[in-house]
Amino acid sequence: MSRSVGAVLVAGSANLDFVVRASHVPAPGETVLGREFATFPGGKGANQAVASARAGAVSTRMLVALGDDPQARVLEEALVDAGVAAQVVRVPDLASGTAFICLSDDAENAITVAPGANTGLRPHHLPSLRGVSHLLLQLETPLDTVATFARLARDAGVRVVLNAAPATTLPEGMLDSVDVLVVNEGELTALTGRGTVAAQIARLAVPCVVVTLGERGCVARRGAELFLQPAFPVDAVDTTAAGDTFCGALTARLSEHAGLADALRFASAASALACTRLGAQASIPARTDVDAWLATQVDDPARRAALAVYCGTP
Ligand code: RIB
């Protein structure tokens, strides 16, 4: 008998990204004369919802809080165009979320978020979880809301995936409700303190922990089992939303009952492709593109060995 495939529900932020390209990201107190300017739909939550939908999740829903302003329409339309069923909490007295991004010529970025209406997402806004297999959360909405959503989903038998970004200290006990934790190195250190990646992961009592390591790749621990996935090398132009693409694609594949190794490989490829295009949601590839590109990729044992050494895995 085949297992049923449930929907992915993303609850989180949406921001309109104001992006300026410059030779380098300014240091504190420095003014940099930039070049091209553009706006893109973004926000960690919305980016992850778009990534889930484009990765082919059977259905992707998003709970999002928006203002009552022209930016809200842009952000909602972007979700709908990507095939995400958006459930909007209207926060008329606050501007929709905004992010100010400086993108450097070496594809690095510095981001400042003005959360605005994202702060209006409250614990009582969680919709019915009927038909939902995975709830995907991030930390650009109030922490008490995220913690309550995670607990209610866990109680309802829904798998909880938390991307603990941006880095912060989590409320006591919040990780008890999390099935899959996805973090980058900075976020991992904020949660565990310093050490090798393997030692840091071992300190977390979450069933599955995934650590993204940029151009090195990613490592995951599920129970006692470790998974290493080297990154796919690309010529990166913009790493904005690379991590979000990873989270959305990973969750979509897990919702289809893909094995963890396969899901990590797919998410890594989707994330690599996102780095080759400008913008947040604008850069997120469709499943057909990822599958076609993956078919041309060969895993490199030397990169895998280097990743293992970096992580300090046995
Ligand atoms: O993770 C990238 C996102 O972070 C951007 O789209 C920006 O809106 C901020 O939320």
C-alpha cells in the first residue's frame, strides 16, 4: 500500500527585497557607491514556500502576515504565481516586511530586515492542519508564535521542520517540538556553542539535524547516522535565498517520502542553481530544471572527503 503524500504548510515571513549591487558590502561607518537597483519578492518564509512549490510538493500552503499596502499585493501575487496557496493575515497598521540587501560582486550579501507586518503573526493564527504532513518554520516572525505553532503541529502529528534563521537564542523547550532542524554554521554555533560541526550536532537532541555549509555542502545527522552531501560547484552571482531554497526543496522532497540522502542531494542542487540567478524568489529553480541539471552532475569523492574532514566526522 502506498503512503499518502501530505501538503507542506509554511508559516513565516514575506519581505520585499530592495537590492543594490556594489563592489563590496560596506564596513560599519563606510558608504559605498553602488550600481544597479532592483526589487524582488523575498522573505525567508515566502522564499521557502516558493521553493517547496517549485520542487513539486503535492501542495504548498503559506500562512503570512502582510500590511495593507502596494507591497503586500506584490508579495501575495508572487506566492500565487508560484503555485502557493496563500492564507493572509492582514495587519493594516504596519507596512509589509521589507529587506535592504547589498549584493557584492563576489556574490556575498548583507541583509537588514524591517519586519513590519511580519510581527503581526500571532499564535492563534495557525490554520487547520488537516492534510498537512510538514510544517516549515523560520525565525523572522515572533518567537512565541513560532514556538506555539511547532508545539501544536507536533501534537497534531505533523512533522515540524525549523530553519532556525536568523541566528538567535531559542525559547526553552522549543526544540522538543522539532523533527528536522536546518541551520547554517553561525546558527548552529548560536544554539550549541563552539566545536567541530560533528560535535556541535551531537549536542542537539533533535531527531534530524541538517547543517548547510555554503560552498562546502551540507551534513545531516538522523539518529546515529551521518549523511554528507558535497555542494555542486557553480559560478555564483547571488547567494540570497540559497538557504531558503534548500529548506523548501528539502521539505518538499521529505513530504513525498524521499529518503534523506536523496532529499539532501536534490535540495543541494536546487540551492546551487539558485545561486546562479539574481534575486530571492526569482532565482528558485523548478523541479524539472533541478532534475535535468542533477542528471549531468557527478559526485566527486575528493569533495566528500574534504567535507568529512571539515565537519570532523569519523
Ligand atoms: O534568506 C533571504 C531572505 O532574508 C531575503 O529574501 C530577505 O527578505 C530576508 O528575509
